[in-house]
Amino acid sequence: MQTVDDVNDLDALRAAIKAAQEEEERPSLIRVKTIIGWPAPHKMGTSKAHGSPLGEDEVRLAKEALGWDPDAHFAVPDGVYEAFSAVEKGAAVHAEWTERYLAWRDADEGRAAEWDAAWRGEPLPGFAESLPTSWDKDKIATRSAGQQVMAAFEKTIPTMVGGAADLSESTKTEFPDEDQFTRDHAGRNVFFGVREHGMGGTVNGLAAHGGVVRPYGSTFLQFSDYMRGSVRLSALTGLPVTWVWTHDSVALGEDGPTHQPVEHLAALRAIPGLVVLRPADATETTEAWRVIVEDLEGPAALILSRQDLPVFDRNELGPAAGVARGAYVLRDEDDPEAVIVATGSEVWVALEAADLLDFPVRVVSMPSWELFEQQDEDYQDDVLPEDVPTVSVEAAISMGWERWADEHVSIERFGASAPGSEVLQKFGFTPSHVAQVVRDLLDDLEDGD
């Protein structure tokens, strides 16, 4: 660390910057001592210089203290433009770079095509065909399915770079054939360390550069709190980043309430411009990644499970292509008397609950509220008819579900420390309990009539 006692000591500032530039082993910190609001005589060194405008009179006094014309507005002193201008140097450097760039394109048309695709934000040809459509297990956690999907598209998105905040083995978000990024070695797998906030800022910075690099960052869903500022900024500025959050509910189990997300889905859905996707099985996970890569322009949050989930038989159920529309009918019945709508890890519970009921029930998978909200009213009404009683099932708080459902199976408190299956049972995420909630809703409506 180097300290500059006087911000006006330009020689000391230049020396500190030069020393920092020459340091190649360690990070540098230059501490410059300043006085806030200097040289406004009545407000410098006070909180008023930070929290409110100086005011016309104080601005005039500050100009006089600097020897500037107090009647000149938005004036730039002589020599400033000249000192900071890089027009001539920049033009020369850019012309030299352009010459080398065009020569490279002529010499390597294949790589030039890859470069163009990267700058357009597109995967290489063969991306969709590379995605897995079958699975070697009847049950698989969506984080593990996500791992297989990333391995499958590794070669067709060569510019995707990212990693996890000290949890790569848990989030399963590494490219298996790629190297680790270090200060001495290029690689696409980044181990960010235990710093979600720093990871979020880095991912945003990579995306803000534009085009070539398509970054992602991952950690547990509960830890999205630690990087919320970065997530909000990615949505505010429309950055094409992917946030992958695993361990998506109280099913996390023995790690207990500190690690079990409850309010986090609602908090993320509250961020304008962020598309949240919570796939129900491995096949939906594949489609969710496809939507993120091919359909979306801004940031996406991919919410994945730690626990194994059944892989649905798509010969009997609705196709996972419905993920692109946010919600779709997974299983239907003629003239359903009720609808059960669920997201992610609880969709299988909804299916089995419908099996327990002795009247026709439609089951809807709703991986993304945001994408469903983008659909026209006719489609929304086709999936979730307003005149059919609806129960939502999601292992999280029910905030917001009142728009889509009449009754909710949710969690309105913090979690508990126990095996995940026991925690889910304790909070009512079982087919029998969901089925009873549906019966009770219909009984209540009938009594009301």
C-alpha cells in the first residue's frame, strides 16, 4: 500500500501509479487522502458535501477559491482536454489493429466465423443438436443434469467462461475438458473463492465487455443474497449473464435453515428484467439451458436441485419445449375439476397428488413466471383457466402465487435441520397432503355456493 498525503501532489500520484504498474506479484492499493467537498469553504469536510447540492452561492465561492471565473458554467480549464485527449494516438493504434485484424480474417476464415458468432452472442452450429435428450437414470438431480448439459455444449459455446464461489463440486458447473483459469494460465473454469459478491461483479464485468465472452456464476440459492447487488445490476443493464443457483429448497436437509432458501425465489422474481427458470426434471433442464442460450437477451437465473428428481416420460406427458413459454400442461384430463400448478422440484409431487384424486385434475409445470407473463392472454387462459380451481405447489413462500392460484402449498417460515425427505414431509410436500389441499379447496368452494 502506498499513501499520497496531498491529492494535488501530482508527482507523488504519478510515482505511486508507476510503482503499482511495475508490481507483478501482488495487488496494489494507493490510498489518497482527500477532503470531501474541497474547496467549498462552508461545506468541505462535512456530510452536506455528500448528501446535498452545494448550492449556487457555495459553488461560486468554490470557484473563486480555485481561481476560476465564478460566472463561467460547465467550463473546462485550459489544458485539460489536451492532457486527456487520446484522439490522435487512439486513431493510430486502432488503424494498426484493424490492419492486423483484417489480415487475420483473410488467413483464417473458420476462426473468423467463430469470432463473428461470438460477437453476435450466438453458439456455434450444432449447439441444439448437442444437447442431451435421454438419461441413463430414472432419477437425477437437476444440478447433475445441468452438469451433463454443460459438458454437451462445451465445444459449441467456446466463449462461455465461469465457475462457482468455492462450490464447484456442489453446483457441478465446470467444463470437464477445460483448464482452470489462474493468473498464469488461461482457462474457462474459474474458482472464484468464497466471495459471491466478487464473483457477481466479475461476471457482470465480463458481460459488459460485450460479445466474445459469455459468462456465468454459480453458488447455492441461499447465497444469492450475498450477490444481490450484482444480480440487480445485471438486470438493470440487461447483461447476458447466467446465474446458476443450486440446492434450491429445504430439501437441502441437514445443512439446516441457514442454508435452506425459503424467500429467495420470490425475491429474485421481484427483480425486473431477470428471468428465473426452475426446471422440474432433467429434460426441462436441457430445455432451460437452450432457452437461456438461444432465446434470451438479458440475465437468467437457473435454479437447480440437489436431490434426485424423477425423469418424466415425455411419451406420456407434455413435451419439455413448453419451458420456452414459461408454463405448459404437463398432464391433462377431459374437463378437469382442478388444476395443480408446480415448479421445479415439486412438480413430481403434483403429478402423484393428481393420481390420488378420484376426479379429473390437470397438472401444469411452471418453470418460469417471467416467460409465462410474456405469453398472450389466450395461452395463459388455456394453461390456467380462470374458472377452474387451482392449487400451487412450491417449497418456498407463496408471495405472488395469488395471481396464478386460489390455494397454495408453501412454506411460510424458515426451514429445519433434518434429512431432506423428512423436511419436505414435515412441511407438507407430499402427494397425500397436496391431494387433500385440492379436496379442501373444492369443498370450500362448494360450501360457498
